[in-house]
Amino acid sequence: MKSSELPPNQYAPFYAPYINALNNADLLEELEISMADFIKFVREIPLGKHDYRYAEGKWTIKQIIRHIIDSERIFAYRALRFARKDNTELPGFDQDLFVGNVDAERSNIQELLTEFSAVRYASLLLFKTFDQEQLNAVGVASGNPISVAALGFIIIGHQKHHQQVFTERYLN
């Protein structure tokens, strides 16, 4: 499935920038390609920058990578539930609470990238199990309808969004 084929009524408007930025990306291909791109990108960040904050109260690069990993796990879990026809409304999550309750600075960058890779690979394998009907399945999460396919594209777009933030605010 291509991101351009995703109807806007299958996700909340606040996810539109993530999905629209993907142009005409193929879901499975981009899950894999974006994983390799992100790992290469992070490995090129100078070592002294991983614990850097561009302003008081902002997250470090390590904390953002942890946030990307945690968010992907949640989005993939939602996709699994909805693809398997579980219509239970799923709650939102507090990203600040999640980041505030893990010591990302204790992890070295290679550990974070290994975990990111494992989570992304698991997401890729999960999404490969979904047929078109399952990709179009819609559930409710955080009070908004969202499709399985949209969750996959959000995983990719969310990662790319933070990559852009790294470039604009952490590496200049």
C-alpha cells in the first residue's frame, strides 16, 4: 500500500504532516528503508551530541531515540489489535511520562540503535502479515479513528519527523 492511497478519514488530522511528508511511499519498503536510513543518520552524529539539549527542558538525542522506540511499540501494538478485529478503544499515552521514566542517557548509542533495529524489524514482520482488509481495518486510539495502514505510515513519518528535528535543532 502507498501512503498516497490512505484516505484522510483513517487518521486524526494531527498525524497528517507525518503521512503527507512520505509522498508516495510504499509501506513495507519504507519501513525497511527508513530503518537503515535512520541507523546510518544517527551513526553520523558526533559522539558528543547524543546527550545534548538545544534548550532547557528539551529532550536529548538519546531521549528522542528512546521516544521513537517506545512510540513505535505502541503504534505496532495498536495495529495488531485492530488488524485482529479487536474493537476495544485504546487509550493514549503520555510521551513525557514515558521519557521521564527511563534513563536514556544510561544507554550507549549502539544499544539504542540495536533496540530500534529490533523493534523496527518486528514491526516490519508484523505488517507483512496484514492483508489489504487488515490494513484497512479501523479502530479507535486516543479518542480518534485510525487504520492499521495509517499506524504503519505514522511509525515511519514519526521517525522522519524527529530526524528532521535532529538536523534543524541539534546538529546546526
